[in-house]
Amino acid sequence: MGTRIHTSEGASAPTRLLRAVGLFTGDMRQFGEWVKRQVFIIQLLDCVLRGVAQVMFVNNPLSGLLVVIGLFVQNPWWALNGLLGTAGSTVSAVLLRLNRSDGAVLAGLHGYNGALVGLLMAVFSAKGTWYGWLLAPNLFMSMLCPIVSSALSSVVSRWDLPVFTLPFNILVCSHIAATGSTHPYFPVVDIQMYDSLEMIKWRLSLQLFLSVPVGVGQVFGCDSPWTAGLILLALLLCSPTICFHAILGSAAGMCVGLVLAAPHMDVYSGMWGYNSVLSCIAVGGVFYALTWQTHVLALICAFFCAYMTSAISKLMSVLALPACTWPFCLSTLIFLLLSSENPAMCRLPLSSVSYPEENRHYLKQLKASGKAPTHNRVGNLQEGEANDQLEVESDPSDSVKVQEM
């Protein structure tokens, strides 16, 4: 993805203000370039914050900081485990030298599965908070995330697909299945059919309208409206489109829960929304260039994902396992494999995926160069050809920087 940098002097005050705001929004690319020249500790801190934010497809360290603050508001112990998991996963990827050439580590793409593993292992632990021995399996499982991710990537990369949170699902379900509720050292809570997080004490006084923002917070296993508000603010800071589709996906999940006559406690707690949140964001502008057609497709995917959540939750409960984000992964992969001749449904190559506003800029550049795709698989283009298409300049004094996620 490229950002056009104008070198003209004497810009007006509003223009300078917009440029200043641009330094903290989007993917903060200029800050990322500065971090590359700093010591390892600063680079690791930036990677950890980006990794936490990448759970919501956001590559912005300030957004990650807001999410971390929200996690501490919910539960400091959970937040600590989440940070440990993100750091462990990132350091493991660095030691294994996984995909360092394409900037995946610096973008936090090897941290978000570790963040979820650390968080959810603490959430599912029957030992409660501040059980220090949990840090050992947490670190071990999080450091396995890049290995599982790399193995899965070698398979799904044939279709130019992401691994999403499949490593998190595999590792957390393995941990729960291996320990169970009777383990003397690392017991987990009993998994019920309609209450996969029964150790969270929901307030019966929660209003229905709160279930929408809380559904966004449930992506991190959090039920606090304050935490949900900080997460939404983090999404808004990076991309208003992502923030809007997160709310839309949570609302879709809530509606499906009501239609399927789910227990009101589950609907109010946002448990029906978090998978739909991720699906709606992924299809609504992240992996597809945003058009009104892909916007409708994202909404359909969110509804479908909510139905998948109900079905998979019942199936997984037979094995005493939580649904985690299996519904999101399966439903979104189905929609990303959609084959359509509609040029308005353009799936971007993974090497060019960024936040939705930048993705639209990328598609406009393709159209301006006369190389716009005639089918929905932009990913079929060769990587070198895609990069060449990005180097479109209308003014010789302009410069375009290309950075792959």
C-alpha cells in the first residue's frame, strides 16, 4: 500500500492539521519507520501493541494501547496474560526468523494469536486471578503460535488466504481438552452449551442496546461496557470503516440471537456478537475493497457467522470445549473463497492488505492505471505486478512508499 507524500511548502493551517492527525491514524507508517531504527526493546513494545490491535485487523500502536488500557479496566490479570502471550508469540517469531522480510513481525501479525491465547487461558482458568503458575503454560502455548501459524500458512497461502485466528483456536482447545476441569494445577471451567464463559458474572440489568458494544469487547473475552468503549475508540482511531463494521457485525449477531430465541443473558452479554464482529470487519473493507456490494456481503457474512456460532457452540459443547472463534474462521474463509465475475467484489492480495480506507485508495490507483481487475480475485495477480501497479504518480514531485503488511 502506498501513501502519497507532497513536498510542497507553505501549506495552509488546516492542511498541516490534517497531516498532524494523519500521523496518529491509519497504520502510523511514519512512526513504524522511526521504530525500525530504534533498539530492540522499543521495537518489541511497538510489535506488542500492534499485535494486540491486530486482533481487530488494526495495525496501529496507539489503538493497541487503548485496547490494553481497556483490558486493564476489565481485569488486570487478564491484561497481563494477554501482554505476555503477545510478547511470547512475537519473540518466538523473531527467534524462528519467520517472515521477517515482509514486515509481518513488525506489523504485529505474529502477535495477535498469542494475545488471544494468553487472554483466554486466563479467562477459562478455574483458579481465578493472580494464579502465577498459569504464566508458564501461557508462555509455552503462546510461543507455539508462530509455529502453528507458519504451518497453516503454507497450506492456505495456495489460495492467498490468511490464517486468521486458527492457531489460537487450535492451541486453546488443545489446552482445555488436555487439562479439563479436574486438573490439579491448571483446571478450566466447565463449558456449558449456552454459556461458554460461565465464570464471567453477567449483570442481569444490562440493557439490550449495550449488547452491541459489549459484543465488540467480547472479541477479547471482556464484558465491561467501558472496555468495549475503549476498543471502539481504538478502532475509530485507525479506521472509521472498521469501527462501523464492528458495530454492524455485533448488531447482526444480536438480532440472530433474538431470532433463534437464545437466552436473554447470552444476548445481553454480547456472546452472540463477537464472531460476527470479526467476520463483518474482514469482509467489509479489509480483505475486500470496500464497495456497497462488499458492504452488503459483509452484512450477509455477519448473519451467517452468527448462525454458525450457534451450531458450532452446540457441537463443541459435546466435547466440553468452547466455540472460541471457529465460527468466524470458517464462515469468513468461505466468503473469501467466493468466485464472482462482479468486478465490484475485489479480494485484495495479502501483500497489499491494509486498513479499508487505504485499500480503497489502492483500488483507485489500479483503476487510474487502467489495470483494474475484471474479477473478484486481485490476489491472482503476481506480486511484482501488483507492486508495479502501485507506483502510479500524477506529479513527478510526489513520492510513493510501499509497505506490505
